Amino acid sequence: MPLIQMQHVSKWYGSFAVLTDCSTNIEQGEVVVVCGPSGSGKSTLIKTINGLEPFQAGSIMVDGISVGDPKTSLTLLRSQVGMVFQNFELFPHLSVTENLTLAQIKVMKKDPSTAIAQGLKYLDRVGLIEHKDKFPGQLSGGQQQRVAIARALCMQPKVMLFDEPTSALDPEMVGEVLDVMVQLAQDGMTMICVTHEMGFAKKVSDRVIFMDQGKIVEDCTKDEFFNDSGNRSPRAKEFLSKIIQQ
Amino acid sequence: MELDFSFYNWDLFKNFLQKGLLFSLQLTLVATVGGIVLGTILALMRLSGQKLLSTPATWYVNLMRSIPLVMVILWFFLLMPSIIGKSIGAELSAYITFIAFEAAFFSEIVRAGIGSIAKGQTAAGQALGLSYSQNMQYIVLPQAFRNMIPVLMTQTIILFQDTSLVYAIGAYDLLKGFEVAGKNFGRPIEAYLLAAVVYFLICFSLSRVVRKIQSKVAIIR
């Protein structure tokens, strides 16, 4: 059974459709890149997976748990789905270590020493152990995003969602964040990444989902997407040609 | 007109002002702490999205903010005896009225403070599995209060000035002390002159303290 099953998901505000009939499955260990023009619903789509964005129709199952079911404990579900945001969203009033341990202690009810050990393990993995006592504001954007990835990993999630993780970064910092993500993909983490980094997509993704106007227009392997553009939709071709021009 | 300042001495402070100053400061402190606690509850009620909670809180805040403080003080003092059957005294009456009144103002400050925290912070807390109340407690309120400290303290300075309004119910505050002293020495002008200087010095030095604290508590961004 796929780890995530998304069936006919639609979302609208009044008469404005944000998502229309989106269906896809994501297998354990799969790395899926979601791309498309801005405003196409990419971010909204991945935020429906951890219930940050409610949807009006369809269903999403995450490891057997129904996201849309009012009886589902969203806090429990969310603790199992890691998320990395475009603007990092580290907690600026807490130190790096406190950022890493807060949810472990308050949500997973771990005792602080276990939580700190776990936090520092992942902080070391993203190469920032020497910054453990600093505050987020004292780190560069790239470093903050790596801490944010470590913070999500501390919860030992079944899947990681990335919402344009490098879009708010200065160009020279994109690489360090992508390196961490590539490592994570190679370690077998299930990942869904909204990103414009086609280099990342070519390197580690298994599948590419292309969205336009709230619909999933393409859902194919990366080879089909990048190397078989003849069979792609006109919108996807246009998008690809723009990306290549850059 | 000749001014006579000869009664400006330690005895003036000891016999007339000390008691009043102490009450003014106590009233300010109690009303600030009580007002912030009650004001935070009111703000959370208004932001809860539950009509049952937000509607009464909104009405309460709007009502308190639309009535002059001196009237609230007077009405509460005059009405309480007929409601509970006995007088509760000017001091207790002042404490209760000030907490109730200031809560409305503090709640607006707290509400704005919570609103100043970016939505992404709440989303990040939610994504980690924090509940609504955990998110408020650990993420939103600590940041909001840090942003609010200067405004809260400015409101406290205004509150200290407003304590002089308890003259309406005859409580003995700092201003009352000056008034009694002026009558006693037959020098009301000199007494009120000194009152103005003392209020100015207290409030001005407090506002300097606020500025100091402001730069200390700022979150590094």
C-alpha cells in the first residue's frame, strides 16, 4: 500500500478553485518533486497532506490515517509528517537546541535529555553542531534552513514535505541546503518537494508532478518529464523551455 | 502673590504624601498585573473564533473603552453597596475598578501583539504537532509579549497618572496627599506645584526606563 494516497482532492474558496480533482500515490522511500508556475496550487497541495490546508472534497490517507476525517488527531498526524517552510520559520525566541527539542518534549513527551541527544544528533547531521547554543537570528539563511530540516527530522517523520525550501535563500546558500536534501533522499527518506531546482529534480527525484491552475497536469517519472518532452502537455513544455533558458 | 515653599520638607512627605504615594503605586501595580492577566484572557477569547466567547469579550472591551474611567470608578463605588448590601470601601473599590477597566485596554494591546506574530510561526508549530494552546503558550505569546513590553509599560505609566482619578471616591492617593497638605498649610498652590513636579519626575524617569528595557528585550532577528 502506498504511504500517501491522495484521491480526487479539491479545494475552493467560494467559486474560486484552488485545487481541482488532484489524485496521486506516493510510495515509501519515493522522492517526488512538485513544480509548476506560481499560483498553480503546489504549496496548497502539499499542505493538505498534513492538514495545514483543509480541503472540501476527496480523501488523503497518510499511512492509513485519513487526513480529512474530523475524528483524526491532526496533532498526532502532523508529528509524523515533517515540514520545511520557504521562510524557515524557526522560533526566533528559542535557541537552536530549544527549537530542536520543543516538539519532542511537548508533543512526543520525551524527557529533555533524550530530546537534546536526538536534537544534537540531527544538528550534527546537517553540519551545524557548533551552533547549538545560538539563536536563529545569529545564523545565515542557509544555516537556518538546515536547522529547520533537522528540527523536522527530530520527530522521526514518515515523510518530509518541503515547501520551496531554497526560494528565500541567497544564491550562494542554495547549495548547502540542497546537499542536505540530497543526502536525505539517498538515505531513503520519503520526500515531497515543491521546488524550482530542476538540478535537484534531475539528480534525486523518482517522479515529477507538474501542476497548473490547481490541477495535476503531469505525473510521470523524471526521465519522461525531462527527456521525453514530446509527449508532455503544452503547459509543461512551455514551463520546461523557460527553465532551460535560465 | 508671594509663594512660600517653607513647608517642603521631610515632615510633609512623612505626614501627608507617603501614605498616598504607597497607595498610588500599589494600585498601579495591582491594576497592571490584574489587567494584563484579565486582558490576555479577553484577547484570547476574542481571537478564539468561538462566538460564545468572542462576542461577550468584544462587548466588554468596547463598553469599557467608551466610558470615561472616572465614571466607571464612581458608578462602581455607588452601585456596589446597593447590589451586595454593604459598602466595600474606596480602596478595594478602586482596585477592582482599575483591574476591570485596564483589562480592556491591555486586551487590545495583547490582541495587537498576537496579531504581530507572523502566520508562518503558527503554521510551523502546527506542523510539528503542537496543539492550539501549546502553540499559544510556547510560540505565539512569548514572542508577542516581548514585542508588547514597551507598549504595556507605556500604558502602565498612563495608568499611574490615572490613579489620581480616585479623588472621585475619596480614596487617599498621592494627589490627595498634596491636596490635604495644601489645605493644612494654607498653601494649595505651592502644594499642587510640587505635585506636578513629582508626577512629572516619576513618569519621565519611568519612560526612560521603558526605553532602556526596549533595547534589552528585543529578539535578535
